[in-house]
Amino acid sequence: MSSQVRLRLLPRAKCLFDDPIQVKVAGLRSGQLVTMKTRSTDEKGVLFRSSATYRADGNGEIDLERDSSLGGSYHGVEPMGLLWSLRADTLHTKFRKNDSRKPHLIEFSVHEGDGLDGPLVEATNERQLLAEGVSRLPVKDGNIRGVLFTPPGEGPFPAVLDLYTFGGGLSERRACLLANHGFVVLTVALYGHDDQPKKIKEIHLDYFEEAIEFLKKQPKVGSNGVGVISLSKSGDLALSIATYLPNVAATVWINGCSANTVLPLYYKNSKILSALLWDVSKIIPDKSGAVNLKYATDNPLAEENKATLIPIERAKGHFLFVAAEDDLNWDSCGFVDQMEERLRLHGKENFESVRYPRSGHYLEPPYGPYCPSSFHGVLGNYCQWGGEPRSHAAAEVHLWKKIQEFFRTHLTNDATVTRAKL
């Protein structure tokens, strides 16, 4: 390695997962062409890599906030491009980072020319999921299985139920990152975690009612009602929770359906909604082996499917509908149109919507690797998620702020919400 070349990650090499960093290189020759590389290994041991070519300015410096990538994993000025463009060598692989106790480590390196030689300089970005002072408490209370995250300080804090539930197991990433921003968050598993069954044939709202009551009893919780955040299949679960259960003040629906899907829904031992399914003939395969499901879901407005529709006009709280226009798992924008029309017909104004062009299905907290396709647990096949990487990454940055603003508006006053520090 060259002792003259310096690689700086600013404001510091250790930060929170959803914090942007500034990447600078100094000590190069004027106009020198270099390749910048990143490497990161996920919880499954899968290696993800990205690279981009840059040319130093007259002072021998490169600043990713100013300079354009000339080629590689992306082109143009993209300050965080080396992070969101991380990709596994194997097709249909999603980056797995669910355990909040372990940081996301990204190794940066700078190489001469086309990058075939060893590094001129290296640095490691340690991206913590759990901020200093935020408590992590595994929950095994009654039927509830999950993890509770609580910010430092006396509170009171608004409470959020995170429904990253479908696909089995437990995901902590989004929940702990929200807690870093001043929310008490309970993320729950629906199946496939701890002593829960590996598979389920029906869903019971009673489980989520129990989770909401657990949240409301926490000593630092100050909001009268709780928030609910979802994604994909859990989107319709969130709609049902907001519709049928009390104490739900704000619901974030991300890329889901307007009807109950996949499994029938029960409450108090009675079936309240049938399951909307797929039309297999409308599933479109591609050469890579992944499929496009965008228009395969049955029409929830068809007469034979009316028993799957969720009567969201009964909900007392507020909705934020989020749809990616290039979502290839659902026609998310079409379902938002249906829900907006339904609410307006009932004289309801308790909703807002945001649509993201050229973005795909998995809209998650920002700066994680973009995922174009991966295994679909319900379908049992590889699925295309859609989106263009740069636009998708920008959408995640915007949405993450939007979600926090929405919850602060409808759950508590801004003055009571403070962000935890690294």
C-alpha cells in the first residue's frame, strides 16, 4: 500500500446504518485514474461487492460528493453509490442483516487504474444498527415473540409495531433504526421463530392485539395510540389491524395489497376475511429463472373476491400509502388507487400517499444493498422485485424521513422525540 494515499470516511468511520458518509481520497497524482472497491459479508456469509472508477482532480483528490464515477457498478455523482450498489456474485441473493447487535462492516479500498493490482489504501466503515443507549429486549410474553427496542431517556416516546413478519423468523433492522430516532418499537415474528410453528395455515388478529397491548403498557410509551409499519404481505395485515383493532393511530403501508392475501384472517376464533390468491397463468418468468408477479394477483374488486377486501373506511387512525411504480411483486400503485377511491367514497380524508418512480418492491431503510431479485418464500421461487438501483436508493432515503415525520405527526408532538446517538 502507498503511504502517501489517504482514504477518509467522514465525519467518522463508525456511524449508524442509516447515516450517510462522505468518502474522500487524497495523495494521488493529478488526473490519476483509480478504482474504488467495497466488500461486505452478510449474516449468511455471502460476499457482496461493488466498484467504481474515478479520476483525481488537479490536486490529486477525489470526493464522492463532487466527482462522477466513470464506470463500474454505477455512473455519475453518487455519494453513497458504493454502498447501495453492493451485489453478490450469485443471482437472486438478498443482503441479510437482521441481528441488530452486529454492525454492518464495509471494507473500502483504492486501487491503481483498472483495479487489478493490490490496494493503495484501505479503510473500514462500521455501520451500527443499535445506537448507544437504545435497549434491546427479547420478548417472550404470552403469545408474543419478538424484540422490543426502547430509546434512552425518560420519554415519553411514541410506540410503533413493526410487521416485518412474513417469510418466517424475526427481522430487527428497521425496528432498531426507528428506535434510534426516538420511538419505542416492537418487532414481532409470526412464525418460524423461537417456539413458533415453522409454517401457518391461517392468521389470527388476536396475536397483534396482544402485541399492541404489550406496547401500550411499556413505561416509556406516551402516545395514546400506536403506529404500525409494514411491507409487502404485512401491508394488508397492517390494514386489518388498523381496521378491526382499537388503539391504532397511524399505519404505514408499503408495497402491499388492498385485500387480505395468501392466508385467511381470523379474529376471536371467527374468520373475518378470506384469502386473495394468484392466477398462475399471469406469472411471467424471465431468462434468469426469476418471475414477475406484478399482475398475477387476483382482482380484489371482482365479485367472487369481495370477501377478501378490507373495509379500511372503518379505521380511526391515519394511513400513509407508499407505492413503488416499478414494483414487480404487486401492482402496488393500482392497489393504492383502489384504497384512495374507497376512502373518498366514504368521505374519509385520513390518508396520504407517495409514489416512487423507477423504484422496486423492497423499500427499506436507506444505504443497504439494492436487491433486484431473490427467493419468494410464499411462491417458492425466485421473484423479480423491480426498480432501477439509483432511483430505488433515492426513494429509500426520502421514504425513511417521510415515515418518521408521519409517525411524529400522528403519534406525538415533535418536542417529545429525540434521536439517540452513536
